[in-house]
Amino acid sequence: MQRIVMLLSAAAFGVLFAAAPGTAAPVPQDGVAATDVSAQSKPKRVRPQIRVTPRYRGRNYHTTYPLPYRSEYPGPGAVRECRARLVQEFRPSGTVIVPRMNCWWVRG
């Protein structure tokens, strides 16, 4: 009920001010409406273009996990070089020899 009363009062308010004398826009005697010349003389603003490039070449998807190495596959002609070695690890069960490997990409 309260919503209907508000809608009716808003409609009456709009009709009241639309019909008020002196609020209508003046029409020139030649019948052509006046135009704003200043709005037409301004040149259109050129929108800036932003170039978005992927952070890692060759990967077009996003992952929330960090990469295991500095960069992914760098493209054609690249070779992955690795260095392998054996390292002693001291565990509660005793000393164990474990293989370790470091790899990186080299342009070929």
C-alpha cells in the first residue's frame, strides 16, 4: 500500500512540474532547434591502446602455482641442459646417497 502511494505521488509530482509554465525549452521562430556548436567542434578522443604480452613465451594460460624454474620452454631451437650429481643426506634411518639435478634452457 505504501509503495502505491509513493508511485502515485511521484507521478503527480512529475505531471505538476512538466506542465509548469516557463519550463519548456524555447523554440526558435524558424522552427529549427538550436544545437550546441561547442560539442561538435571537439575532436574525438583517441582511446589508448594497451598491448598485453604473456609473461612466459609459449604459455598462454594462467596458473596460481609458482614455476619450478625461472622460465618455461623459450621457443624453437632451445636446448635444455642439466647437471646431475650425488649428494649425501643424513636421515634418521642413516646416511643415504641421493641424486640431485639442476636444469636450465640454453639457446641452440
